[in-house]
Amino acid sequence: MTPIHLGISTCPNDTFAFHGILERKVDTRGLDFRIELLDVEELNRRLFAGDFDVAKASFHAALLLRSTLGVLPVGSALGFGVGPLLLAARPGTRPVDPFPRPGGGSRPARVLCPGAHTTATLLYELFHAGEGALDQVVFSDIMPALAAGAADFGVCIHEGRFTWRARGLALVEDLGAVWEEATGAPLPLGGILARHALDPDTIRAVTAVIRDSLAHARSHRRETAPTMRRYAQELTDDVMFQHVDLYVNDWTTDLRDTGRTALQALDREARRAGLAASGAPPLRVY
């Protein structure tokens, strides 16, 4: 057995896709998976620290880690209409606006983002550079902070697309729609990274097992609900499957040319904005 230290997020799209591996429903092809489930920014940080053989990560992190990790063609969250939302605590406000201080004068807007290496933060920095003061917090804390008036704006991901209205928040902008308008490409949010140091046969085996797990989940949809619920206890089944239907698509099965082109666009825009090294080699897709 070949040991594989695997990290995935607790989000429904990942626990859905990896249900077959988590519950031993598919042949692991001689691989012995040791799995950790974490918030995606924690996965990003752990990859920077050298942990994991294979892990889900933000594509922003993938651009910065390209010298040691590449992207598997399976398992990505990529598409149209999948982007993070820029939400406001109060309607009619924008991050560029000055906000009054209690004792007089003004202050910059406080903008919450879900992690320095998330693609959501990259998008905010691409389209709202210099606007507001950014604070990085766990994604699940952003909407409660806005609803409580503890921050002015938040870049919301995951189930935030479905639940922000119930919090009484205001939509400023769909950052994914801005990306699509600017590039014409689907938005690449995150994918499965593997270390270049792994044997090529091992990388092919990992890819095949993940693809088998995804196929099992898509053909046994209701069977995945308890697995998703275990890690997303506050979400209803309807919201979990809305999440799956948005973020799991044919590009999750295989990036294909369109997905690879989208990653090239993200790399190009990040380099142009000084958010990725201009002289770095292209991001490798296995």
C-alpha cells in the first residue's frame, strides 16, 4: 500500500466528491489514504508548511505553490456563476467610501475576506485594489459579523451565495460575474493539488480514485447526504445539494481545455496585478 496524506475541505462539494473514498465505496488502487478535513484556508496554510501529499487548495494558493505542486485534472471547483459575493452590512455603501469614526473624522471600510491565499481574496484585490482595510477571518464568521455590524463588507463564499438574504445583508457585487465579464472564462476557485515529488504512477492512481469517487457520488446522490451533513451540520439537505449542484460539474470530472484556459487567465491576471511572480513558470496541470 502506498500512503497518501490527503486534505480536503469540509464543504459539501468536497465531502460529496470524496464520499466514495471517505466511506470506502471505491477501489483505492493500492493507495492508503490518511484524510484530514479542514477549512480551505487552513488547507492552504498547511500546504505552504509542507504538509499533505495531495490536498484541496485555492487556486490563488496554487499559483504561489507552483514550484512544488501541480493541479490534478479532477476535483476542481470551476464554472460560471460560482464566484464569491461582495456583501455589505448596509445597503447603498461601497468599500471605497469613507466611514465615520465615533469621535469624528473618517476611517476606511472594514472588509472581511476568507483567507489571504483564497481565490476570493485574490478577486477582491484584482477588482477593488486599495479599497478598505482587509481583515482575514474564517469564512463562516463573515456573514455573522456583517449582520452584527462588526464589519462593513465581506467577501462571502460557499453557502453564503444561498443564505445572505436571510441575514438581511446587501449585495454589492458578484465578483465571479465581474471576472467573467473581464475574461470571458469560467472562474477557477480551487482544485486538488499534488506534489511534484510523487511518482507519476501514484499521481495517475490518485486521479483515477478521485474520479471513481466522484462518479459513485453522482450515481448515488442521496447516499452522500449523511457524509456531507457530518461536516456541515448547520446546513439543510436542500442547501447542501444546492451547493453541490453549483460547484460540482463536468469540469470537476475533468478540467479539459476550458479549465486549463481559465487557470491560465487567473495566472495572467494575478501576474498583471503583481499578485503572482512575473517570472514564474506556468502552473502545471498533470
